[in-house]
Amino acid sequence: MASRKGEFGEPVVLDVDGFDVRVSSPDRVYFGARGETKLDLVNYYLSVGDGIVNALRERPCMLHRFPDGVTGGQKVHQKRLPRGAPPWVETVRLHFPRYGLHADELCVTRLADVAWACQMSTVEFHPWNSRRADTEKPDEWRIDLDPMPDAPFSRVRRAAHVAHEVLDELGAVGWPKTSGGHGLHVYVRIAPDHGFGDVRRAALAFAREVERRLPDDVTTTWWRKDRDPAAVFVDYNQNARDHTIAAAYSVRGNDIGTVSAPITWDEVDDAEPNDFTIATMPARYAELGDLHAGIDDAVFDITPLLEWAERDEAEGAETPPEPEDDTGKP
């Protein structure tokens, strides 16, 4: 049923760094636990502006939209830019050979792009790990510590510390964050010299090394049905083409509005995923700023990991098949 005009408040127009962004239905409740509205969501993203733009800048971005709010609403996976975009919103064209199709996805270059996407009911931002200059050459390696249903968060923490240990040995700088769900992510900036296949092979080689050092807690088993339900899966598949995870500072689509929050390595042992929400993050950001601000200054060459991959393959380790894209046809 269509809503009555004004039922969720009259539209407001925000000046976002010189760009006018109109927010309709600003009083529509998006998050049921505390009652945050659509306008609260926009204001959250404005409060972490430099951080969310840094996480999304120049990357193809899939949008997770909730037209009726998160609580009780349905999620829409949106690859193509929604209709009605102002002329200043930029896109990047992606091709999907499997389907013979293409999609023009949002390509954030400024904070107003993020605010406009929220106007279009976007809650979650899921960028590619490559940029518009060459979408086929990732510049971000993503370590996804994904707990299986029976895995306590203590195991995720142990896996994170071992991942940190291996990164240090490699001379790579890892930038941790909560997933906004039950896991942790670690991002590493890499030179955009390799395709998705090689980056995934490198990520798998790293995951196997973490598994060797923590065999009772970590798995790299391909098939979900074969994994220990209390293990942490190091999901190297998040580096495959067209696989995306929530950006740093992205809100997640749940009632309490958790955030995929950058943290320091010193916080890993105490951080609880539900501590970071749209209610708590603005003050944290005002105090700490963007904890991932230096990521572009710490570029790692994945050649050693590709050598590990060759070693593992020579010893008989199989490379699992490439996963299909995240959401089917674009």
C-alpha cells in the first residue's frame, strides 16, 4: 500500500559539501531496536564522511537497499545505479561475460554520492576490491575471518592474531575491522599488478598458512558441509571477481544497525561486534578519526604469496573451483 504524503515526514534538503541531496521520508524508521530513521542513517554516514569515502573511492559498488527499512523490510541487491541519479553521481561500467551483460555501478568520488545512495534506501555499501582505473586488477586483498555457526568469537580473535603474525613476517600491513556480523576482516593494500585469479590464489596460500598454525580453530575447506561447524573459515573467495563484502564504516542491515568498524590490533581481544553501531560510531569517529586512513601508503607485493601457492600446488594441494558471482545476473 502506498504511503500517504508526509506520513514519514516532509522531505529535507541537505547541503553535502556543496551538493544538494534531497532526503524523502526522513522519519521512516529503518532500525527497530532504537528507532533510528532514514535521516539518522544519512547523518551517520555524514559523521564518518572521510572514512566511508576512503573505503569506497573509485570502486565499483554494489548497494544493499531496504526501501521499507531494515526492520520488517526486504533487501534489494542493486548492481546497476538506481534511476533518478543527479548528473554529478559517477559510475563505472562492469562486464559480465558469463551472461553477456554489463552494469553501470555507483562509483563513489565524494560524500554526496553516499548521501544520495542513502536517499535511494541504501543501507550497506559493498565495493569491489579493484578501482575504476582498471577493474580487472585488484588493489585490495581481503582476509575474511568467517566463523561457522558454532564458533565462538574467541576463535575469531585467535585467528586474527595468527593472521597478524603471518602478515608481519611477510612485511605486509593489515588493517582490521569488524564485519558488522560475527566475524573480522583484515584488508591489505596491494599493487594492482595481478588479476583476480592470482589474488585469490595468493589469499588461499595465506589462508592455508594460518590453518597450519591454528589447525584446531581454522579451516580452508571448500565445501561448507565438510567444515567443522565450530571452526573459523578463512574465506579467500572474497577475493574472486564480483565478490564483495561490506566496506569499512558500512552499516549492516540488522535491527541494531551494526557497523563494519575499523579497529586497532590492540582492540581485537576486547572488541565485541555489537559494540559498534550507528549510535556509537559517530562519537568514536570524532575521537579517533579514520583508523584506515593510512592504508594507501602501505602497499604490499603479493609475489611471496604466489610462490607459496606454487609450492602448495607442487605438493598436491588443489585449487578449488572459482565461485560464481555473488548475486547472479547483473
